[in-house]
Amino acid sequence: MFKNLAELAHAALTAASIQSTGAAPALPTRFDSANKAVVADSCVRGNLGFALVFHRRKDGFVADELYFSTREDDGTWAAADHLSGGVAEIELTSPRDVAAILKGRSMVLYGETETDLRTGRPQADEGYELLRSYALLVDPETDHLDIEDTAPGADPAAGRTRKTLTSQVALFALFPGERFTVHAIARKGSRSQTLGESYELIGPDPGPAPEPPRWLADLD
């Protein structure tokens, strides 16, 4: 169905953008005989989109790859570019391995990375900002995540934002100065229940961003 991982990441961002219309394309989220790559999660922040893809390597191990894309003027996504990746620390298809990492907690940090990207926001230094991405491993009983903006100056009346789960790994991307508190929510019949302790996500320190890589600057 998809020729490569970048194409799958692009499809994940396209699906995230049109999900509310009910016309989002079906994406593989489980490993099976037909799917050797799956979408763990995606995250859209303004005109930047991120997708976390897991794939089964020829040696049998699972690897994770983080991709990003930018939204074009017509609302479509540009071809996805690779940001980072490596062999996964756990076998996500194994409940025993997942439980061994969680150790009874509702959420644990799965991965974290920082990247200079052109955001185009007014506060960006020459268009570039340092973004910090987080991936959280979430308890299997979690129905969704509630995200609370706890940055200085945040509107306390804004309430929480709900994040649905594609898998047991949830992806986040934070701009400088942002701070979010994440709560794992379980469904008990018609009621919602918070699982365990919340998790704090902190964006890069606000201020001038480091100069972009020379090869990127040469493309301007």
C-alpha cells in the first residue's frame, strides 16, 4: 500500500488533518503478515506535522522513525522528511514487555529529541525555532489523554485538550516556552477516571534559537 516509511508518515498527517470529516484513509496500526510498518502516532502544531512510524526490520527487531512535514498553502502536506530513529527499546506487540517498562505507572517517557526547524512563526529567530518532541508509553487501559496548558500566562479557563490514541505510544511536539501536563484517562462504563500520576512536558527555553545548519541556510 505504501512504498516507503516517508510515504506512510505523509499519509498519517493527511489523515490527521481530515479526520473530522470521517474520510481519513485507513492506516496500518498493527504488525501482521501484511503490514511491516505501522503508525504509532502523529502530532500537528500549526503548519508543522510530525509522525512516529514503527517498522519490523529484516532481523526481526522493531525500529522507530520520526518524520516531519510542512503544510502547503493549499492545506496539503509536503513530502515527509526523516528526523531521527533507531532500534526500539521494547517490543510493543508484547504486553509483558510493555508492562515491564511501565511498572504499574500510567505513562513513562519512551523517547525525546530536539530539532531546529523552520516554523515561520513571528517569534522565530530568522524563521527557525528549537522544537522538543516527546513520545510517551501509555498504559493499555488508557482511553485517551487530557492535555492541560500549564505554561506561565496560560489561560486557566481554557480547559483541557483531548488527544486520542493510535497506539500505546503518544507523540507530542512543543515550541519554546510551552509546558503541558498530560493526564491518562480510562473509561469505566459511562464514567472517566484518571489513571496514576500526570506527566509534565516542557518545551525548550524561550529565546534566540541556534543558527540553522549551514546546508539549510544555503537553501534560502
